[in-house]
Amino acid sequence: MSHNYKMTRAYNEQNWITSIDDVQRGLKCNCTCVDCGSQLIAKKGAVQANHFAHAPDEQKAKHCKWSYETELHLLAKEVLNNNKKLTIPIGNFDPYSFTLIFDNVDIETPIDNSKRIPDVIGYSKGEQILIEIAVSHFCGTKKTSEYRRLNKNAIEFDFSNFVPTSEVITLEEVSDLFENSNAKWLSIAPAGFIGELCHAHERQSIKDLIFERREFLNKYEQEKTSLNAAVTFLKEQLRDLSYTKNNLEVIVKNDEEKIRSAYRKEYKGLVKNIKHASQKLVQINENIASRSNLKNEIDEYEARLRSALNFKNQDLINKKKKLLEDINQLNSVKNFTIKENKESAIKAFQKEKKLLVA
């Protein structure tokens, strides 16, 4: 885990675990690290959360192995010691939750007849409950086997998926973690109220399973009988279908011969018709080719006629133009002649008039 998480628990002068909230600021806290034993400074300000830090120039601190896991273990023990209660599962198969109220809690105390030191020992109704807290290291087979050999109630809580929401872990987070994390029994004492609860639950679970098995077997037998009847019915249908299949094969074989004979006749007729159609197609293609040649000749003749007509049309246009020019020229001569004749007539008239007047 990240080393950005802050230390909030340390040893005080009496070598007891104490909280950062219960000591003075700075070196006046007189606290030491729970891992390396070096001197600590209590940092209590307005910016960062209150926490401990190793004092400068502490040689021991260079080899300190304190981690967030160390902090989580300490806080878990503190929560159990303060609350004096724990929610546990009753039974291993489909367990239900049960809240234990502790009369007393021991932290890091060896158990009788063993060198094993569980994280916490809780006492409830005269019964001892060993509590292990797993973050990255879980109890091995040797420890589990020893707990079973000693007939101890031992339970392990899985905190491996816990992720703090800030740079310091709070007691509230750890308390919620006990309520919501996975827990499993490493060992259950054969006698005592916890064992009785677990064994009674397991016996009831076994009874329920036996009842469910009986119900399942009854249902299985009913379904088996129904399926056997269905299989018998299907076998009878299969025999009928096989008989029908054999009859149909004979009929199909006879019809197949008739169909093949008719097909051969029809095929010969089709071949003959195709041959005749092919000949007709050849004739049609020849006629199309002949008509194509005739069309080309007609197109050439039409082109020649168009050329001749265009030529004659142009000649007529030229003649018309010449005729118009001649008409215009004649009109000019006519007008000139009329004008001259008119002037001559007027002069003669004037001359005659003078003579008559004289």
C-alpha cells in the first residue's frame, strides 16, 4: 500500500498505545514508533490531519517497516477493545449474523498451552474467541491446525480489500469494516454456546439439504417415469415411422423409374426443339445481317439525295438572289425613266401653254 497514509498511533512513556489526539504537539508528546522504536513528533495543525512523524536524524527510522497495515491492525484492536462487541457468522453454509457482546478483551495475549498470540481475544459468556485480522497475510494451515487441536473458537476477518478514504484511517471506518467484511471460522470449539449455535445451524442446514434432496429425488423419479413413458411412446412412433419409411421407399423407387422415363422422353424433345430453335436463330441472324447491309445502302442513298438536294437548294437560293438583284435594277431604271418622261412632259406642257397664251 501507499506510504502516504499517516501514523496516528504510537507508544507513550508508559509503553502503551496512544492516539495522536491524546498527546501534546511536537516532541513534547514523548512518543516512539510502534515498529522501529524511534522518537516521534506529533504534528497537529490546521492543514493536514493530525499525525505522528519520525523525528529528524533518527537512525532507527531508516529501517522502519511501519505501514498502513500496521495502523489498521492497531485500530482494529482498539475498536474491539472500545466497543466490546463483534458481529460474527453462525455456520459455514448459508450463515446468519450474530452479535457477540464481550465481557472482556485482551490484546496481543498468548493463549493457554500455546505460543500463538492472536490479534485479539474476546471473552463472552465465559467462552474465549480468538480474533485474527488479515490484511495481506492470512492464517496458515499450521496456525489453523493448532487452533483446532486446542478446540478454540478462532475467526479471521478479511480486510484485504479495504481502501482508506483519506490520509488517516478512522475508527468509524474500521468499525464499519468489521460489520461488512468477510469473516470465516478457522476453528469452532466442540462445546460452548458458539459451537452449539454453529452446530445447530449446520444440523438444520443438513436437515434442509436432506429434505431438499428427498424432494429432488421424488421430483426426479416422477420426471424419470414421465420420460420413460415418453421414450416408450417415441419408440412406438419410431417403429411406425420406420414401416412408413420402407413403404415410401418402395413407392418412391417405382415413381422414380417412371419419372426418369418421362424425363428421358422430355429431354429428347427438348434437345430436338433446341436444335430447331438454333437453326431458326441462325436464319434470323442471317436476315438481320442482310437487312443491316440493305439499311447501310439506304443510308448511303439517303445521304447522296440529301447532298444533291442541298446543292440544288443552294443553287435556287443563288438564282433567287440574282433575280432579286435584277428586279431591283429594273425598278431603278423604271423609276428613272418615269421621272425623265414626267419632266419632259411638264416641259412640253409649259411650252404649249406659253404658246397658247401668246
